[in-house]
Amino acid sequence: MQLLALALYHRDGRPVPRVIRFRPGALNILTGESETGKSEVLDIVEYCLGRKKPNFPDEPIDQTVGWYAVLVTFGTTRMVLARPRPAGDSTTKAMIRFGDDSLDLPRGDELVADADVTALRSQLSARLGIEDFRFQPPTGAARYPFDVSIAQAALLCFQKQNEIANQSALFHRQSENGIGQAIKDTLPYFLGAAGPEQALRRHQLGEALREQRAAQRKFDDALRRRDGIDTRQAALLRLAEREGLLRDLPPALDPRQTQALLDQALSVLPLTTADGPADLQDRRQILTQERRELRERWQQLNDALAMVDRWHEQGHAFTGELHLQLDRLKTLDLLGPEVEDQSADVCPMCARPLDDPDPSAADIIALTRHLADELTHAETLQPVREEHRRSLETQRDTVAERLSINGAQLKEINASDERMRNLQDQQVRVAYVQGRIAQERTAAGDLSDNDVRRLQNDLTLAQERVEALQELVDEDDVTAETERRLTDIATLMTPWAQRLSLGQAATAQEVRISLSQLNVVVRRPAGRLPLTRIGSAKNWIGYHLVAHLALHTYFLRNHRPVPRFLMLDQPTQAFFPEKIRDAATVEDADWAAVTTYFKLLHDVAEEAEGGLQIIVCDHANLPEDWFQDAVVENWRPQDGRRRALIPVDWLD
């Protein structure tokens, strides 16, 4: 596949595009001043080949172009690959058109998205001859499988300005996440060292190793289970004996009796009680209520006895006072009956009248008789109070006895509750032991000698499959085949590096590509020297040139499914000032070295005899005829008009 033309279509829908024509099988040079759009040519081609996210600058190309297209040839057939400007950061829309050698770029009003990136890549991959297979990373690798397609092949066809002078990375987009590993995974295929069969066998070997490890784990687990059954079952029997499920186990257990003893332990029914927890709770509530009522009755009787005692004390004090007063009044009886006839208004001693007459003797005698009657009545009540007190004491003693009985009953219930809890705990332990015995019986029943032999047979089959696949993979020896092909490529790189007078090349035994480093390595008598340890941008660019020229020459000679073009951006940047408008105006540049670089590109394209197309975007504009014959676009002012990728009238 080579490029015939590149087209840009204006966003306003004008039918005539901006077209750049390329010559297949030859050196094509786009030369011109800075900031004319030379570097964007590579981005446009890559975008048209199926990249989802373009990397175009914001102005002016992104502000004017609505569609991008390339016309490619596969010998006798052609394809138009067109992509619309993405509305956001990326798009998958595309347009594909097939035809013979008369097919050309469409008009602007003919552009319609009729496909997507997946279909575009599939069509290109099929026409390049890339076999339909999916790369499977090694088992356990932390990356995903992917379809090998033009997406990986295109990485070998571009060298942007910041990549061609990179001493740490050799390939396009190598430093992006996952791209470097994708190049390592697919370069052996594009070199011819590996194919779908080898990739499939390596994937099958990985799967077989995984199955072998799984079979080994199952077999080892079965052996451990079988060897540990007797020990576990003996421990379970001792545990069952401790919980009362078995009795009088012998010190040494016979393996033949183990299963019967386990069955016996499983057959023991759980212990039960006459009263359940609900019955005990009901009885506790009844007794508690009864105890509360008895204590209230006992308190009432105590209060009644205290009241009787207070009445007794008060009655005893009252009768004592009556006796004292009555004994005093009885002294009047000693004076005789005549005392009653004496006047109470005259003093009996002096016979003088009294201002306040004293009580008469008759009144005092009447009071004495009244007190004697009350004393007699009070003394008759004392036996009644004593009888009432004895009755209260009897009732209190009866209540106290009932309280004692109630307390004993509650204590018994609490003891029964504790026994119930202990019994429940034992039931839980027994259930646990029986559950473990049942689990052990199930596990032991599932694993028989036949099962162990079957697992061993599965492991043997898995090992034999791994050995057979390993032999096939060893016969493939993709790594050795890749290195052998890289050695063939090194036979081209070494003389070309010496031709460009690159650093360390004069004494180099070999200049080659390292697949592990994805970089150039120079082998010297003193040892290997990677490009990262070689100075000067001139050398970095030179080694990039010889590496990619050698790779594409190898692809061509061995008919590998890689596009037959190589696009290079600013390969002579190391020979000019960092900021330059037009390299053709620099007089003190190393024009001899610049000429040598371009002459190598021209000669390699000529030696390919039309099989390799090299497209270079650069500032240089050499006067040599072979250089001028290769110039397809010269973006320098002409007749006072600026020339660039984007036409001036588009900007207006």
C-alpha cells in the first residue's frame, strides 16, 4: 500500500479540495518554510488510516477543514479513505470507496460517512495481507488481547519531528501508554518470526499451564483430605465422648469402627426437660405475684399489732392514773359521814366565809364513785385487747411461713432455670459436634479411592498436553527467529550508519534494533552501547533513519504485510538553528551532511525499484537534480503569494 494523494475539504462544502499528489515507489519531498503545515501531513495520513483521535492544531487547519481523505493504491486497485472532522476529541466515522486504477479523489459534495473505523481497518488489513488473528498475551499478563491490524502496522510507518530525534524511543507513539508493548508483541509477526499458528500455540500453552496448575491443586487437596480423614474423625469421636454422645471409647480407635461410631454419635437424640422455658416463666410470675401479696399482708399485720400495742400502753397508763386519783379520794372516808353535811362556803379550820367556795364533800364522793366505775370498765377491756393481739400474731406467723415457702419455691425455679440454661448450652455443643460429624461424613463420602485415581489421571493428561505444546512452542522459538531477522536487518543498518558517519559507527561490529529496548544498539568490541548513551541529535536522527529504512527494506524483500511507505518529519532539524524560517537561507549549515542524509533516502527508494515510497517533510531545499525531481510541494512564497498546506483563500 502506497499513497497517491492527500486531500483537504473545506468546511463550507465547496466541491474542489486542496490536493497534494505523491509519486508511488519514489522519494517524495515536501519542502518549505516553518509554520506552513508540513508536520500536519503525517497526522492527516495517520487519521485517515483509522486513528480515532487526531492531533491537529486548533488553527488554521481545524478551523477550515471539514473532511480529510487519502487515495491509496494496492497495485491494481485503489481505495479512498475519508474521515470527517470530529465534532469533539474523537470520532469513528469514515467513508470508504473502492475502485481500479482510474479511481480518484471524490468531490466535496460526494462525501458521506458510510463506515466506521473498525470497517476501515478491517479492509486495509485484509488488503495488506495481515492474517485475521487475535494476539493473546501470556497467561497472567496484566494486559488485554487485541486484534492485529493496520493499527499496529502503521506505527512502523511514521516518524514525527519529536520522534525522529528521540534518543530514548525508536518507534512512532512508543512512549504512549500500551503502544510500546503492542509494538513488542506484534513486531515478530510483521518480521515473519511468528504467525497466527505460533500465537495460538503460545496461547494454548498458557491455558494448558493454567489447567495443569488447577489439576495439581485438586490432586494435592484430595491427597491431603484423604490423609487427614482418620485424624479428623478420631478427634471428632473424642469430642463426641466429651459431650456425652459416646461412652467408654477405647484409647486406640480401630479405623474400621470409626464410621460406625460416627453414625452412633449422629443417632443420639437431643436432651429434653419436663418443663420448658415458658412453663418456668409462668410459674415464676405466679410466685412473684404471690410473694408481693404476702409481703403486703405481712406489713398490714405488723401495722395492726403496733396499733394494738399503742392501745395497750395507753390503757395501762389510763388505769394507773385512775388508781392514783382514786386512792387519793378514798381518804375522805376517814372523816366520817358528817363531812357530807359541812358547808362548802365556810373554811373548816377558821369558820370564815370563802370567796371561792371549794367543792363539796358530796361532789368529791360522787367523783370517786364515777372514777371507780370507769376503772372497772377499763379493766374489763384488757382481756379483749390481749385476745385480739394474739390473733394478729397468729395471722402474721402464718403469713411469714407462707413467705418462707414462697421463697423456697422461687429459689427452686431459679435453680431449674440455671439447669435449663446449662442444658441448652449442652444441646448447642452437641448440635455443633453432630454437625461437624455430618460434614465430615459427607466429605469423606464424596472422596473415594476412585476419585483420587481420577484426579491423578487428569493431572497426568494435563502434564502431557503441556509437554506436547511446549515442544511445539520450543520448535517455533519466536524469540530466536525474531533475533535472526533483526540480525538480517542489522546487515543493512551497519553500512548505512557508517555511510552517514554516525557516532560510534566507524568501529561498530554491528548496528541493530533491540526488541526488548525498542531502540538502536551499537555493538562494539568494548561492549553494547544503546542509543541513549550516544550524544548529538545528528546521531539520533541518523540512527532512526537507518533503522526504519532497513526495516522497510526487509519488509519489502520478505513480502511482509506492512504499508510500503515511510513518512519522515524534519530529518535534518539537527543541522539548522532551533528557530528558523527557511533552511535554504542558512549559509553555515552542514550542507554536506544534509545532502548525505537525503542521498541515502533517495538511493534506498531507488534500490527498492518502486516497492518503497518515502515521504519527507523538511525545511531543506537542495539544488541537486535528484532532489528537485523528488520535490512534490514547495511551500515558499512565489509571485508574492504565500504557499502552504491550507490555501490562502481558505483563510480569507
